[in-house]
Amino acid sequence: MLISDQVAVVTGAGSGLGRATAQMLLQAGARVAAIDLQAPAPAGPHAEGFLALSGDVRDEGGMEAGFAPMPSP
């Protein structure tokens, strides 16, 4: 996959498949914004490109608030 230097947003990244997906993307060189009801903790040596966000994807207002800390490109 050509994802090096790309930004990926992973929902449900607090556990299970979402967490595994976020870790795989980090290891492949992507920067990852991981979102879950509780902000996911970074795992492993690739935490530099990891941004943990807290929010509920079912709530538009919650998503706006969750992504507020994200830096602009």
C-alpha cells in the first residue's frame, strides 16, 4: 500500500479491529487520527504520528468537537 505520509482517520480505534487497523497504518508510515468514545492510548514505537481523539461518530456535534484539536494541513 502507498500510504506513507498519508493521513488516516480510524473510528473505533480504542480496541479490537479499529485498534489493530490504526497500528497497521502507523507501521506502514501513515499518520493516524484515532477516534473512539474514550480517546485511544498510543501503542508502540510509532506513537509520533498518532493523534488520539475522543468522540461519538453518531453525533455530528461530537465529531466537530472531537476533531477540533486536529492541526490544519
